[in-house]
Amino acid sequence: MRLANLGGRAALITGTRALDVSAASDGRFGPDPMSVLRQWTTFAEWARTAPPATEPYDPGLLGPPVPEPRQVFAVALNYPPHAAEAGYSPPDEPLVFTKFPTCLTGPRATVELPGDRVDWEVELVAVLGTGGHRIPAGDATAHLAGFMVGQDLSERGVQSRGTPPQFSLGKSFPGFGPTGPHLVTPDEWRESGGITCLLNEEVVQQASTDEMIFDVAELVARISAICPLLPGDLLFTGTPAGVGNRMIPPRYLTPGDELVSRIDGLGELRTRFR
């Protein structure tokens, strides 16, 4: 199943066709995408027998599949080459920080640059379905609604400001969390695929999601051991090597740039900057 936010309404997507969830379910689910996630178990059962998607849709109407999560977790240094380029050994524990939900935007966004040190980080994003507290790693997949492509944009000047520095504000400007294009359920995508980021058609990041130090199940277990996870919560799982601030010389986003973020089997984001 592929679930989208189409003009603010939950929709099931098949190829170039869409099915409005609220209309097809006679108002039982939706139209708010968040209300679907709050009823995830019963919605997923209904969706398996839903009518086929038949209406063409405009991709320009796609918004963030999960527009208003209550919690957004993110993980630093979760690919060994990225840890190495940052000058660190692979961590023994997940390094978790937060992004604030107001930073989220959709798969075809134009983002205003708040400074001259904005960097890119393509990431796999996991979405919680049923949530839970102290979830065993072996049960984690059953708690997931699905996966999508994400970008953890970062203003490195703000991120490194202060002694010691802190991450969350520098990663939470408006538009600093592009996500989408759809939420893809675990039965359709098995957590393994090529992950790529292109800046103005130049490949700057390329890896496979199965290279993560801590996989999604382990991250869900480690985080939920402390924080109860809620339906619709997002988990940005870390980025591969190739970020701009570790290049020599450093490279940052500028007005007019286009950033394309892809994960095989999940789709792509296209973000422009002004």
C-alpha cells in the first residue's frame, strides 16, 4: 500500500492513479491523513480490500504523508562512512536528537535558505503505526505503518553555535524536513534499497540502506525503551557519507539549487532553494 497526502486529504496511490480514502470508505477514515494513522490497524485492514485507485492526480498536490506527527526523532552517524568523514568511530549507541514537526514539507517543495551554510542529508524515514513503549526489536515491524524518503536539512552555522553545540534548532527551519512522496507499507518495501542524493544532477551521496549501523528495528527498540512512541511518529534513520560540510572545501546549498533525494522502491523528493 502507498498512502499519500493529496491536497490535505488521505489517498491511496497506485501508479499515476489515486483513491480518496474518505470518499471510498464513506467517511469511516480520513480525510485528514493524521486521523488515518490514529486508526492504523483498522485502516490497514480496510485498505487491503479497498476499491482500485482510478482517478489521475496531480503530483504537485502531494504534501508530507505525515503532516503533523507528535514526535520526530533523528539519528546521527548511523552509516560507518559518514561517521568516518565526520571524524568519529562508529557509535556503540544510537545518537538521537529531534527535529521539530513544523519543519516538515512535501516531496516537491521550495525552501527558503536562512543562511549560507545549509547542508543536505538524504535519509530513510520510518513511520510508526500502532506505537508503543519498550517495543522488542523482534516486534518492531508490526508497530510500523511504513517508510518514506526524507531530507534532514541542516543550517550548520546554527547547529554548531554555542558551547556545547546543539542540533535541533539548526535542523528545524521551515521546510527543513522534506518527506514523501508516499508512505510505503512494510509488506511492499523490505528496508533495503539504494539511497542517493543529487545536487544539480551531480551525485553527492550514494549507499544502501542496509549499511546502517542500527537498523530500523533496533532504533525502534532503543528509543521506545525510553520514550513511548505514538502513531504517526517519524524516525529519520541517518545519512550516508557525502554531506557538504565534510567536503574540501565545504559546499553548501545556494539559491536556484535543486536537490533530488531517492530511495529505490520508495520514490524521490525534489527540493528547490531560494
